[in-house]
Amino acid sequence: MSVTTRTTQLSTLANAIMQAHRLLRPQVAVTPLTHSAQLSTQTGSQIYLKCEHLQHTGSFKFRGASNKILTLSDKQRQQGVITASSGNHGQALALAGLRAGVPVTVYTTTQASPLKLAAIKGFGATVISLDSEPLSVELEAARQAKAQNTLFISPYNDADIIAGQGTVGVEIAEQLPDVDAVFVAVGGGGLISGIGSALAHLKPGTEIIGCWPENAPTMQRSLAAGEIIEMEEQDTLSDGTAGGIEPGSITFPLCQQLVNKTVLVSEQEIRDAMKQVARYERWMIEGAAGVALAGAIKLAADYQGKNLVVVLCGRNILLEKFLGAMA
């Protein structure tokens, strides 16, 4: 892909993000960006928490889901949509579909959080659980959508989804004009692609740091290899970022262009980050949000005195799992 083509794609995506930022109100909330005095003192950096765990459905995913539903034709609305999700995307799409009168079917793995599955069903979506790993479930959902002549909505491999997620970046630019770096947990890459595209447009020079659990770094390993790879992942508290990457995903080249630095964190570092948010801010966050904060803490020495934004991407975790992590 030529430099000109890449620049054009980023410009197109940035325009779509700005349009989504205007169209999604008031359905999608503008989440707070709060300064953490304790974390700032601890790290020597100015730590700001972007509170996507306070978004509707408890995660940033409601942004992309809402934006995608807005783009559907009348025929697509009547036929309904199919997706694959470990929980947060499915929950977000279920609520967005409920509000718009669009039937939603969610394929998921049997290992998905019961809390998230209950929420998806509570919003009226049909849930189909498969005893397989997340990427296989995603590919099967796409096959079923094609066979049924129904629209498949990827959790991340979709320009409209990415544009919706990118509104997080627009809000960061508005809330903290002198932002230096943003730390984002990465799974399929939709959130970091959207945030990175928005800030490349609005605040060039802002560093975008991708954060992964050591147990599940498929996109990070793919970026290092220069191509999408398959790898066996281990169990992680960050179930929201677990799983492989769909072949040909548009997020991969976007991450190649937009992610300035990567960091891997251990399960203990994730637990410690979750615990600090609970102790200092009185919030319960899920593992993926802990990954982003753990990454910022791990690299804090490189950003002394800088303004760092940590995206707390979600809160949807079983209470028992959270309490176990805190033990």
C-alpha cells in the first residue's frame, strides 16, 4: 500500500469519526476524563483516566455498535444482524439494536462471562454459544451470516465500528488538549485504530501505546512479524482482548501506522492495576482496563511529568472474578 493510499484512508476514517462524534449524541454518552492524584504521585506522570467503563453497557463498545446501526439500510434493519462477541460488543450491539428495532444474533464461546451473556439476552438478542475459541466462533458467525444473507458485524474489522470507537479520541482531544500519550488495551484493534486515527487528525504527535497481556498478545506479535499470525493464547484476566485476528482485518494496517509503542504486562500487573483503581478511585474495572493502566505504570519512567491518558475500556466482570483478582 502506497503512502498516498494510506494517507487517504486515514483521512477518510478521520472524517467518519468526526461525523460519528456529531451524530451519536445523545445516545452515546460523553464519558469523564478524570485526573488521578494518587496514580500521578505514584508514577511521576500526570495520569488521566478516560472512563469508558461508565459508558452505556459498561464499555466503549456501545460507540461503535451505535454508529454501525445508524448506517443500516431499511432492508438490513428488517433482516437483522449477526455478530460474534465474548460479551462487550454483543451487549452493546444488542442494546443499540433494541433501541433501533433491529434483531440481533450473537455468536459466542461457551467460555464467555455469564454476566455478559445474561446482559446480551436481557437486551433481547439471540445468543448462540459454540464450544470453540473466539476466532473460530467469529469465522463461523460470518459464515452463517453469509449463508442466511444477513449482515455480519465484526467487533473490530468494520470501518463504521472503528469510526464509532474513534469518538473516544475526539473526546480526549477536547478534554485534554495538551495530551502527550494515550494507553489502550488491544484485542482486535478497533479501539486503538479509532483513537489513533482521531488523534492523528486532531493532535498530531500524541503517542499511541498499545497494551497487551503477556498471555494473549496476538496483535502485538502480528505487528512484530509484519503479518497477521495465529498463536495459542493462555488464559488471562483480560478476556475482553483475548482471541485471534480475522484474516485480512483492516485494523492490522491501521495499527501498523498508528501504534507508536507496545507493552506487555503480566497477570499480576493487571491485578495490581485493577486493585489500584478500586483503592484510589473506588471503581470496579475489568481486566482489559487493568491492562491499559498496567502498561502506563510499567512505562511511566519514560513519561515523567507528561500528560498520560489511560483508557479504562470497561467494567463488565463477574464480581467473584473481580474479588478473586483482588485477593
